[in-house]
Amino acid sequence: MTTDKNRATAAAILPLVGGPDNITSIAHCMTRLRISLRDRALVQHEALRALPAVLGVVEDGTSYQIVLGPGAVARVTPEFEALVEETRAATTTAPATPTAPATPAAPAGPTITADDLAAQGAALKEAQKARNATPFKLFLRRIANIFVPLIPALIGCGIIAGLNGLLTNLGWVPAVVPALAAIASGFMSLIAVFVGYNTAKEFGGTPILGGAVAAIIVFPGVTKIDAFGLELKPGQGGVLGALAAAVLAVHVEKWCRRWVPETLDVLVTPTLTVLISGLVTLFGLMYLAGEASAAIGTCANWLLAHGGAFAGLVLGGLFLPLVMLGLHQALIPIHTTLIEQDGYTVLLPILAMAGAGQVGAAIAVYYRLPHNGSLRATIKSALPAGFLGVGEPLIYGVSLPLGRPFVTACVGGAAGGAFVGLFGQLGMSFGSTAIGPSGWALFPLLDGRAGAGVTLAIYAGGLLVGYLVGFTATYFFGLSRAQLAALDRSEDEPAATSADRPGRSPAPAPAPAAGAEPADPSVLTH
């Protein structure tokens, strides 16, 4: 039955993205089905968003991303891939023309509905996508593509590590504890190899050669090497060293492909790639990357120990804008480095507070607009995913198009981040043993110095603060009078103005938000 449901979801999505002939590649991350399209004009955006299984849609410069949520995306993607292949095979004799998008019907009246806000969110995403298509941000996106495939293993091993720690503290089933420790630690001990493999694949080299060079970093025999008088240790440099080594290997390989004769290529190119890159890694990159990794860990721990509350406020408050700018991808290797060094990343629980502020803001909008059934239905359907840390439907469908609620959501995230950071400053720091999940989904992955009970209580307290502050700030300051007049009514109710409301004088129409083109510029964002 589950397979039928996933197959039905895939079958519903396929014609809305232009059919199989419009698709050039298919992949997925923790929450999103990522597809590359020949022509995005063939996508029926509104119909796609209306599917029950679709939580939202995100566009960037490299792929069209359909948010299905954690768990669901891993089941729908194989069905989608199979369906695309089957459809292509069935139409080889008479290729199908990609489905043309349907023209959306014009609204029956002037009411601003959830569809209007979704259209505004899509316009904002498109504008942001254009601004994010810079060489630096595209490079960050490639770095993210290296680490995203590793997230399922990080989550699985992180949860097992947490279970092992709990059993160790309780003294239960001691015979099983060493086995769980081996299972939890095996992947992390070789994560550099996987990073090297993915790096070479992403930058256009031979993946196995990238993995081979990165494997040098974790080889126990490096302790016998005298690197200019410096003592090397297995794992020194970690994922940063593996990343640098694999990038170097790609460049060496491409150089060899250009200059080595074809008759010798199969022998010479792999040999020179591993040899040259390996020597540079041993006698330079391992030390340099090790120093950089140590500096990242020292900086993160110092930041929370000395400026915990303020650091948490800044990180929690700015994370949503970082996501909008595409700069959050730079944090992925930092998270992975901290997990590799300390067993957990202290930054992720603080950054997760941004999602709490977003949820609180959305709930406030829900209660401030009791008569707008369309928008309330959107919020109600997106909130479960929001509680689990999937914030795109709420961001692009509610808070960002409205303008002010996005700002008040950041205020909620800042308050939650300050709460968590304060306890880090008091010596009760904790972190996540994996990256990817957020919100309530982060609870099984938490680990810290103060014990499981205190750690869970601090994180839950941070979420509660984020919810409450995000809700309060949005309820009282998130919607202007003009927005309330335009939004707080049903679709068949005539538009109200400030003059129609008792005790209120007419208010001049405010200017639209910078860079926005809402359906009704006078009311959507102010």
C-alpha cells in the first residue's frame, strides 16, 4: 500500500514538471526531490503546490526542488525515477511532447488568498535565485552537494551513538555497548574517504581516485612519516583535508588527460594522480587542514563559552537570511568538522531556533486572519513539517511574501538562539551528532556535557522561547492595518479598507517592499 502511495505521488508530479522528456537528471536530499529541467516554463507550479504530498517548491540555479519531507522523499524518488524510465521506454517510437502548463484562472475577486501569496513567494524566490547565481555561491552549492549525500549515514550513526551513550551511562547490556560503539564510529572513521569520493565526482574527476587520495589521511601508517619534522596523525585534517586533496587530484587528473597519450592513459593518469596528490597531501595539506580544523573547533567553543547568549542571538536571528542568500551551505563542512572533532556540532541546535521562530510567526498569522480560509489552510498543512524542521513551505508560502512576518520570525529565532547560547556560556553546551534534521527531529541526535535530561530540557526550552517570541512579535507587529484589511476576509467577502473599520481613519497605501511584485503591492508586504 505504501509503494502504491509513493507511486501515485510520483505519477502526479511527473506531468506537472513537463513530462519525462523535460527531465535531464533526478536526485534527492533529506527533504527534497531535486530535478534538472530542460524548460522550466513547462512546469505547472500552482498545480504542483496543490498536490497533498508536496510541502513546497524551491528553485535555485542548478535544480528544481520539490519539498516532500524527510522519509517520504527517499521513497518517492525511486518510484519517480522508475516512472520516468518506463514512460520514456513506452514512447520511444512516438516521443511525447512535454505537457504545456495550464494557464491559471484569474481570481474571482480582489481577495488575496494563499495562491496569491504563493505566487509572491515564487517571484521572490526567482529574484533571489538570480542574485544567488554568483561564482562564490555556486561554489558553495557544489560544496553542499558533496556533503548532502552523507547525511543519512550521519543521522543513523549519530542516533546509534546517542543510544550507546545512554546504555553506557545506565550500565545496561554492557555486552552490546562495544558493538554499538563500532557501528556508530565506523563511518566517522572513514568519512574522509567518502568526502574525497564525492568531491572528485562533483568537480568532474574520477570518484574512486578522489577516494583513494583521501584515504591516505585516515591510513594508520602516516605516523611513520616525517613531514618536514612534523608528526602526522591518522585523520589529521579530516574532511577539510580530504576535500582539498580530492580537488587537487581532479586537477592533476585533468592535466594528465590533456597531455598523456591515449595508449598510456589507463596506466599513467591514475598513477600520477594518486602519486602527486598523495605526496602533496602528506607533506602539506594534512598539516594545513589540521590547523584549520583545530581553529574551527577552538573558535566555535570559544564563541559559545565567552559570548554564548549574544552569539546565539546573532546566529539564530541571521540564519533565515543566510538561507535566503544561499550562504548557509558554507556551514556544512564546519558542522562536519565539529562532529569529527568533538562528536557533535554545537552550532546546529542554535541555528535550529530559526525554524522555531518561523513556526511561531506562522501560528500568529493563522490567528490574526481568522476569516482567510485559504491562507489558514496553507499554514495548517505546513505546520507539521515546520515542527519537524522543514521550513520552506512556511517561508515561501507565508512569511516571506508578507514581509514583516519574516522579520518577526527572525526575532523569534534570535530569542531561541540566545536562550540556548546562554546555557553554553554557563558550561552546559551541547550539540547534534549529525546534520540534516532540525526542530523536533533533532531530539534523538542531541548530546552534551550536562547529561541527556538537561540537554533535552535546554533544547526544548529554546524551541519554546522561539515559538513564543516569534508568535508574540508577529501577532502584535507582523501585520499592518492595510494587510489585515486586505487579508482578513473570505474569498466571497468584499474588500475592506481602513475607513470601513470603526474608529480608524483611512491610511495611505504604503509602498511595496523592495524587490517584490505582489498581487496587490499596497497590502501584501506592509
